[in-house]
Amino acid sequence: MSVQMDTPDPTMSAVAMLDSIPSDQPDFLIDVEVDRPTPGPHDLLVHIEAVSINPVDTKVRMRAGKQKHPKILGFDAAGEVVAVGSQVTLFNVGDKVFYAGSNQRPGSNAEYQVVDERLVGHAPQSLGAHDAAALPLVALTAWESLFDRLGVTQSTTGTLLVLGGSGGVPSALIQLARALTGLKVVATASRPESQEWVTKLGAHEVIDHSKDLSEQISDVDFVFSSWTTGREVELATLMKPQSHLVLIDDPVNPNLGAFKQKAIALHWEFMFTRAMFNTPDMGEQGKILNKIADMVDRGQFQAVTATVLEGLNAANIMEGHRLVEQGKTSGKIVVRV
């Protein structure tokens, strides 16, 4: 049995896909009415107040193919708990929360969503829902990249190179590295506005990724990459022997042999791994989000919102997908209910 507020309407509005349609086509996403979900024993039912759009949203849309039933996309969300499952212990009805959820369940582009409480954090008190919704996926990916994959600690020193520094995950990673480690942070950016953005977030230096990186920097201890294809030799050249590379993209025909001579360690980061495989440490994601919220409220971590669209409907979610696919924004695209 779940505990919930009065919710007499059994349906809800949502934005969904029916097929993998390119964003230059009309109505590649549609407005739908679907059944409101019911929380399971460990679930929260959240009334969505804002969502943000990530590159993974557009990738899922283009890879999912034709659907028998409307598929609701979206991961990042912020909102209010309106019902809790019978075994929930971490949250109560009325709590403000934020999360990125799971890629195994219906998404956040809807009025309501159910999410396992272990993947959820208490939202920062100092941010509105739109800024809170911009944080979970990028903050979790950045945290896991630094601390779970690269094994960085508070006392770690050396140089960290962050490729594509103005993107969502790099924007979070730069801040975490500055606040919680002793690393020198060098970010890459090619446009003046991007260079200004990464400097504002705390990068010690900025170099231009439209030029050969190995001619601009050398002896790098750690590299974070969200665009690795074609850069393998370049990265191996600028990295130290026995250094570490973490990547979150899907390199095309990767030249892994480029890293062999220097015994460079390669690490994959995928934020959904814990939820996909129900790992024993799945609850770490909720704990990380609570740490991020605390950092925000203490002024150690700033919002990464770039653009806010008003109204959770197909038109705005489609516009968000187009903006993400253009790849020219600094920070996150948010849709506020």
C-alpha cells in the first residue's frame, strides 16, 4: 500500500515518441494522455515541476525505433513527492526532490513519474525547480567520473584536462574538481562565450579544442572526454605514462592501441549502470545528489542552466532536443512546467 495525497484524476499528460524521427521533421514528439503511474514499494510518485534535456535524450529518441505504445522520454527532473511506496524510508509526501532516474522506466517528460527512492536526492533549498532539474544527470556523471572511475580524492594533485568544457557534464565536473580536489583544471573551448563560461566555473586555464590539443598541453595526469572519436592519438600524446582517461561517449572505431605504449588506463562512465543492474550500491546516487544539493546551498556549486523554456509540452521538448543536437549551448536546456 502507498501513502499519497488526493489524486482523483487517473490520467496525466505527457510528451512521447512513436518512432525515431529526426528533429528536422515536424511532430517527432507528440502530446499524449496516459495512465498515471502507481508507486511500487520503494518508489516515489513525483509531481514534475521542471525537466532538463540531455544528449542522451536525443540518442534514445533516435535509437528506440517504432513503438507499439507511446514512449515517454526524459531523465532529469525536479518536483514534489505526492505519494510514497509502502517500504519508502527516505522521503515523505511534500518533499522537494531532484533526480535523473533510470533508463529502464518511463521518463520524466510527464505530469507525474515514479522513481526508486534510492536514486533521488532532496532538492537544493536555494534553487528553483528549473535550476535543480538541470543538475542530476550531469552532476552524477561528473561525480562518478572523478571519484568512482578515475579514483580521484581530495588530496589528488596533477593536471585534469576536461574536453568540451562548456557542455553539461564538463560544467559540473570542473566545479567538483575545483571544490573537492587539488587538481589543476584545464578546460577546452573554442568559442569566446564558451571560454568565458568555463572560466566562470573555475577552470584554471582554457585551451582551444578546434586546434591540436597536444600542441597546447602536455604531461596530463587525468582526462575527461565526451568526444573521443578521432582524438585517440592526440590524447595519448598529451597524456603522461600510466595516466587515466575516462570517457562517456561512444567512439566510432576507437583506436585503443594508441594508449598501449604509455599504459594509459581507460575508464567508461555510464550513469545508468547502477539502476540498470540494480547494483548493491545503487543508493549511492541518492547520497551523491544530497551532497550536490549541500554544495549548492553552501555556494560551492552553481547552477548550470543555459536556457529555460516555459511549458512541459511537445513543442518545447522538441525545441529542447533541437538545441541539444545543435551542440552550441553552454550549460543545460530546461523546460519548466
